[in-house]
Amino acid sequence: MENKNNNYEEYPCPICDINSNIKIDTKENITTICEKCKQSFYFIKCFQCSNNIYFKKKVSIDGLNITCPYNICRFNITTIICSNCKRRLFLRTKYCQGEKVQCPSCKCQFQKVKCPKIDCELFINVKEDYFEGKKIFCTHKDELENFNINNNENKNIDFYNNKNIFSFQKIVCYHCSRNVIWDNSKNNFYILSQIIKCPYKECGKSFNKMKCSKCFKNNIFIEGNLEIGTKIKCKAYDCQNIFNIFFCPYCLNTTYGDGSNYEGKEILCNFCDKKYQFVNCFRCKFVNFWKNNLNNYYIEGQVIKCGNCNQNSARIFCPNCNKVNILVKGIIFLGREYNCIYSKCGKSFVVLFCSVCKSTKTILKEKKNNICEKCKNKMPCIQCPSCYKFFILENPNNLLTHSLCKCPYENCKKEFFYYICNFCKGDFVKTRLIFNNIHCPYPSCKTNFIYFKCQKCEKDNYIIQNENSMELDEVNCINCKEKNSLETQNYNSNINLKKVDYKNGETFKFIDPEIDPFDQSIIDNFIQSKVYYINPSQIPKSTFTSIDKSFPMNTKENNYKCVVCLEKEKISVFAPCGHRCVCLECGKHIFKNEKKCPLCKVVITDFLEEVIDE
């Protein structure tokens, strides 16, 4: 690489041949045409390694955020133009549009977001309360004018129905650092806490961004599998706030909670004063809503059929730790003992259904009581053994054993019988009518018994029977000693069962973002060239012109000793970060083994053994 004059330098053509040099204007974003291949291209310089990055067309340097393609650098390039003095600023960290930036020249602070419209691409100044995903309005006229609905000057402007005003929302992908947008004019809206899937082909990964309600910093979940309403502990060291986020299905406004569980509970929206319930699908993470204002209610323990994955599931709460236990198949067996899946709890509990309150109750095994605390009615374990659904009873306290039941649900309509064990007072159902060898299914009982109603004294008789004993035809009454034939025994009157009006929730499908045209133009116009993969030894020492001067030597104020051994002077500089922070021996050791700068943790590609201050 040779300098012929002050305006031109010789570089290899990035398109046709990297072995022959051509004259390229030293100014950035100037059209250059190769004499050999007749192809035109543009370039910008990496402010870290000072090498050219080539594009097919002219690209805007305002808001540019890419990674240097040179294998000796790989540094993140972020440039932005100051809104006041119009100077070009270089940022050492990845820049998210809308972040507060202070210009080192004019000392002004500004926040701006670029309009994604291709025919606009103007920057809009935003207020200090701006956060990623907040709705922004653009008139495509004034580059620096800030539009805010709450401003007194803009009270007469209809932001939502005015066709001349374009509204959008913008988020930066955590994985690829590119901007993704939601065009509100297409009824595409971003909802805070939703799962975001990056639309770029090179990325395609999912993530969540949760803004803390206290410090307003983003909590990022890189796998994108966080459910709505999940308890979150802010990752900011100076915050540690506990919160959760959920949104209203009517107005789509976000509400912050105190971290307690809100799934399945009735919630009143503070914005539209409407009530709703929500439950997440544990498989696909989609959220299902029940709009209570439309007489659509979620009943605790009901089968949830997700509209996205079309799979069934059910959720019950452990009464001890109050955490959700998920039943994968969506079937709850009344009266069965369940063990809490959480290792710190592990308590056993029983699930019961109140046929009057129409709600599922969970009771600890040692505190089992089949009387509803709310309505004081008995909670019988009447459940269809075929479809496993629950029922509504008018008089649950007057139930008799050996009663005939008929499932009222249209897709079932099967008959079964209701039994009561006189020894443990437990109740259960069976598909056929039996009087001999009736087995109680409860683990704490497991009694085999005979039941019959004396035809003379009309009293119920329960007689314990061995499990392997033969079936009896006649049995004497315990009270009057009268012989009773078991074959002539009959079931009790039918129980009037009514079906519970279960309603499926509406599965809310989040809208995936679109590609930002500005970032896509950078990808489309970027020239993939062999120039970027040249041998690092061919790069002159001018690569290290950006030595970090924030670590001067031989000054007591800034501690001139090596940050590793704390004994010798720091005289070596790492590339590409430019940090001078170690002595010669420590620098050689780090470059050979760890390969990371001890200050910024950037991967080291080379280092200067000794740098002397002028």
C-alpha cells in the first residue's frame, strides 16, 4: 500500500483481484470504479483498524452499526452524527437507537431514532422517557422535530388516524445487533415482554426484553422462552427489583405486577377498566386470554386447548408453595393424591371440585376436607371415567352411594356409578354396578368391602371382605340379621348432573417484526471480498494508531503498574482494542494463552511489545 499523493491511495480491488492495486480516493463514500472489472463501489473506514470496508452503493454513516469484517479486527463499528454540531461520533459499544449520547465536542446530549420509511429515513428526536419499543410518530418533514401526544402544542393533531403521520416501533436484536421494526400503519404492534423473533436470515433467533419497572433497564432473555407474567428479578446490580409484566387483550396496554402469580386470576385493566384472565401454554409459550366482559371465564383446573399448538394441558396450584404444577395431558383426577413437582416443596395434595362454586380446590393431604370453605357444601369426587370432565350438582350434600350417573356432555353420554366408602368416607366412580369386592382406590384405605341395603330395616350395610375371597350371593344384615340377596340389590335414583360451561380462551398470536430497510440495505450492499481475510502479518504497524490514551504511563494519578502483576510498568498494547495495561512478560503470556484483553475482554489478534510516550 503506497501513498501516491494526498488525495489518493493504492488499494486492491475488493471485487476482481486482490493482488493488483488501484487508486482510491481517501474520502469516504466517494464513487470508485475499477479500471479492470469496470465495477463501482464505495467504502468507509473502520475507526479501529483504519482499513476500508466496501459497499456496492453509498451508505449512511449516521446510525451505522456493523462489525468490521477484517479478521485482524472484528471490532464493532458504531457511528452517529451529533444533532447539534453535526460531527461524526465513534462509539466503542453497540449503539441502540434512542439511547442517550453526549457529544464530546459541544457537550450536548441527544436521543434520536431513524424513521424506517425508505423514502424518509429522517432522524426523530425523542424524549428522555423513551425506551425500546415505544411508539414513535414521524411526519416525514422535519428531521429534528419531536412529536409527542402529551405535548400541548400537538393536542389538535390526530396521531392515530392522520394518514400523513407514520407511526412505528423499533427494537435492537440482542443476537445480531440489527434493528427490527413494527409498522403500526399495518396494524403491527410490539407488546412489551413479547417473544421477538429476529426476521433476518443470518440470525433468526428469539429473545425477550423486559423493562424493569424501577430502574427502567432492559432485562434480556436470550432464548426467548419467557412466559407472560413470569416473576423476574432485575439483573441490574444496584436494583434487584422483583416484578412481572402482563398486558390487556382489549387495549394491549402493559401492566406491571409485584412478582406474585397472576395466571388464571381475574385482572382489572387500569387503562380500559375491563376484566380478563390469562394462562400460558407451557409448550409453545403462547398466551391464552379469557375476556370476562364477554362472559368468557377461565375455571381453575379446566382443560386448556391452545389455539397455536392445538394441544391440551391443565394447571393446578400447590396449596403449600402456591406454584403451578402442569398436567401435560390435561387430565385432572379428583381425589387423587399429587406430589408437588418442586424439590423444595414436595408436599402431597388432593384436587377437589366444588360443583356449586364451579372452581377447583387443592387441599394438603394432611388437611383433607371435602367441605368447600366458600359455600360450605360438600365437594364430591364425581367425574366421568370416560371423558374425565366435571359436573354441576344442585344438592351435593344429599348424594347416595351406588347412584346411577349419566354424563351430560354431548360427545360422551355414557353411564357410570357413584360409590361412597364408609371406612374412609372417600367417594369414587366406576363404570359398572357392583356389590361384591368393592375396592376403595384411596392409598390410605384400600379396603375391600360388600355393600347392600337391607330390604327389611332399609339400613345400609358395609362389610369388610378379603381381597381374594369368593363373591357371596346372600349376606345377613348387621342390624336385624335378615338375609339379603345381593343379586336383587338395585342402584339408587339417578343423579341430575349438569355440564360445566367450559370455554376455551383466545390464543393471542404476537406479531413478528419486520426488517429495518436501512439495516437491510447495508447487508445487501456489503461486498464480500477476500481482502478482509489477508494475513495479519501483512498489516503495517499503523494498525495500532488508535492506542487508548486513557492509560498513560509514568503518572502517579493513573497507576502506571501492570494490571496483572502489579509490579512492572505497563508498556505493551493489545490489538484491536488498543489498551495499554500490561508489562512485556504478562503481555506475552496473555497473547499466547488467554487471548483476551484483561480490561475489555476483546479477543486479541496481535500486540505491540513496547510503546513509549512522546
